[in-house]
Amino acid sequence: DGITLFASFLRKSNRTLRHSSLLLLYALARTLRMNTFPEVYTTLFHELSILVSDSDLHLCHLSFLLMSVCILVYPANATLFKEILYPKIRVLLKSPLLQGNALDALLELFPLFVGGNEGTIDEILRDLLAQSNDASLGKQSSISIAKCYAVVTTQCSPPKQKQIIEGFLKDIQNPRQGWGFILSLLCLGEIGR
């Protein structure tokens, strides 16, 4: 079928072909509402996972936009996203190059992915917190993780949000924790936006 064919073009070395294929797939996903062909998403997400890297952030940005539409059109894709794409996103979050449109598109993708599911939200928050404890993280990586943490936190129930914010306030009052102090400040700043 055509969608699988265009998805296979994402593996080609020609950047223009990959770019055009992403734009076409994005337009198809928005207009055709591919929810009648859910099996296509597995192939599509595997092909998109190749583009989730800091080697070409423009293609990464476009792939995040396509993922967002895929989850909006067919919410069951959140499970596929978690299995296929989230591990690649974890690696990308540690990149000091992640910023601008790619980061903004990723921040728009996270709320769609967690979709208000408290179990998924808790799991992602724990994972982001674990990633942020890496001492080798640079400033930009720390900011990216804090922004993702804040976006996911906004999807929590109000009591859970309050609990998270109070935890960060406790970390700020105890500045001996080093990295926990910096992460708390970054997350509180992003949540406050």
C-alpha cells in the first residue's frame, strides 16, 4: 500500500526524499484519518524511529509532528509510541543539540502520549527523573528534560501536581543535594510558565 511505500522512503539517504515523504505522510495522516488501517502505524513508527536523532533536527521535528497527528487520529498509537519511539526519545533528550522546533514539537507530543493516563504519567515522570540524575548531562539536556517533566506534570491531576511541586520545593530548601536542587529549580520554572 502507498503509505507503507512512502514510509520506506524515510530510510533512503536522499534528504530531500525523506523530507518530502514526511510532508506527504503528515498530509495523508491529517486528511485520510488513517484509523481504518491501524496495522500501517507499526511500520510507520519503525521508520520514524530512524529519524529521532540529533543528526537532522528538522527531520526530527517533522517526524514528531507526524507522530502527534498519528496519536490524535488513532489514540491506541500511544502504546506503539511507547514501545518503538520512546526509547529513541530518551537518547535524544540527552543530546545538547535538542532545542528549537524539534524540542517544541516533542513538548507538544508528550501530552498526547500520556493522555491523562496516571499510570503512564507516573512511569514517564520516574523515567525523566532517573535520566536527569546523570552527572554527565549538559545544561541544554537538563533544560530539555525539565521542560518535558513540566509538560507531563501538567497532565497530572491537581492533587498530584501539588504533590510534585511540594516535592520540588523541599528539594530547593535543601541545597546540599546538588543536581536535585538544579533540577527542582528548572522544573518549577517550567511548570510556572
